[in-house]
Amino acid sequence: MPQKTGIVRDETYLKHECGYMHPESPERLEAIYAMLEAPDMAGKFTEISPRLATHEEIEMIHRPSYINLVASTAGKEFCSLDPDTGTSAWSYEAAKLAVGGLLNAIDSTVAGKTDNAFAFIRPPGHHAEADRAAGFCLFNNVAIGAMHAIKNFNMTRILIVDWDLHHGNGTQHSFYEDPRVLYFSTHQYPYYPGTGGVSEIGRGKGLGYTINAPLSPGADDAQYVAIFRRILGPVAGAFKPEIILLSAGFDIYYKDPLGGMQVTPDGFASLARILLNLADEYCGGKFVVTLEGGYHIGGLTESTKMVLKEMLGETHVSDQRLAELDREAGDKNPVLERVIAQIEPIWHVF
């Protein structure tokens, strides 16, 4: 069935520069925006205009002193906030617009104006901590988005899935003791930023509401699908999310220059289909995606296109195909076994 898919895009996102030859470059979005205007994709989406997030909204996750630090970079040619993370004159504006773009995408989907939405924004967000920039990220878009859903729509069960190559340390830390947000991450490990070990499962009331599946280089479509089907699926069934937010990093693409994973565009479509199916089953289809990493321009463009086609309902990876991939991964998967052993005492679904 055709779906109404919203997209967020804005030329301001292209004005954020991280420094000479930096992998997180405006060319990433330029390529995606060109794909969206290609004859086979143009006119298929509902445009969602972004807005500037307020300081009050950003303060739901970040400390005022840190927000003021980022604000102080406005108009300056270059500032370094972290060894990997620089700003240019427009970065503060773009970062506020990135947060506001995702918030508007969430609002649109919750209101039913769109069935789902993809925020094509930058700078990315999942490494940003309460008080510091990290890993190309200024403000934690998806974490602020989750708090926005809690405060504005009284949601108490938000699922954040993060398939980026790198662990979303900032997102994890934002909700480590909070059972309202279930954070599920697959990532290359050990690797930057060094967090996301299998034993990191939350604390206090949030125990069990952080689930990490740390993967060795070489994980392919089948291994990712198996993890999503065998771990995320059962847990989501018990959690029953009211909305699913995805931190979509496309640096697990098999040719990405920063990664060692082996995920193909078809693999991204399969993972998106699993999440869309979960959204249909538990939260009326409410599924909102925000762009994180992905540094092979061709792979990023082709893979986002495959995800969008699943969101639109133009393609639909079959249950049979997902089961085939799952079987291909095999029964003896040490990561699966280790993750399940950690969370089985809390989630009695295995």
C-alpha cells in the first residue's frame, strides 16, 4: 500500500563545513538532494519544512553552557570543538535547523500528516554529549527528538534504533537510566568512540533499556537481519513502542572508507522493512529517520534511496526474503548469544 513519506531538506544544511577534506562534507547531502530530484523519485514526497530549534528544546538534552559555546562559533570561519569536530560560520544555524527539522518530522508523523518521515539533515547528532561535541556531531538530534515526543505527546515508550557504524555514545548516555526510551544499537566494536560493549545495558530504572550488539568488522546483510529479527523483534514486542526513531548511519555500507562492514543497499532495505513492520504492528506505522554517518557518496545515495522506496511502499522486502537472510546467518552467532545472555534476565522473550 502506498505510504505518505515526508522528507526534511534545506540548503542551510549545506553551509555547515567541518574543515578541509573532512569526510562529513556538504557533498553528502548534495548527492542525496540530487537523487530526490531525479525523474524516478521527484514529486513522491511530502515536504516538511524545518525550523530553528529553541534553546529550551535543545536544553532537554544539552547543558546551557555547551549550547552557548556552540552559539559563540556563529559567524566565525573555523572553530575546533573536538579533535574530529569543527564548525564554520553557519554551523550553529545549521545545527539548530537540524534539530528543528527532525522535531517537525516527528510532529508531522504523530499528527498523521505523513505516515513516516526521513530528515535529511546535518550536522549529525548521536555522538554529541550533554556538555560536548564529538564525532562530527554538535547537537544530539535523535535524543532531543525522543524528549520532544515525551514532553509534547506524553509518550512513555520510545524506541531508538541506531545502525550507524559507530556507537551512539551520546544517545546512550542521555537515556541510560530512563525506561521511557529503549536504545538499541548495532556497531563496529572495538572502534570509535569505544563505548557500546555488550554489558552496557542501562542502570537503575533504565536497566535493560539499553541494548548493544557490538560487531566485528565484516558483518553482512544476513548478520544484521538476524540480530534485528532475533533480538530487536522480540524485545520490541514486549516494549510496544509508541514511535520508532532511527539513527540511520550508512557507513556500514560495504565500501565505506571509514568502516569495515559489508552491508549492501539491499541490506539497508531489509533492515528498514523490519523496522517498518514493527512500526506497523505496534505504533500505527509511526517511523521517523534521521541521517547520521555514511561517507561513500555513491553508497550513501543508493542506500538512502532503497530505504525511501521501502518507506513509500514502492518496494517491500518479503517475509520470506528476511527469513532467508536470517537462516544464512546461521544458528551459532557469538554476538547474538552474548547479547541475549545479558538481557534475558530482564526481557523474558527468548
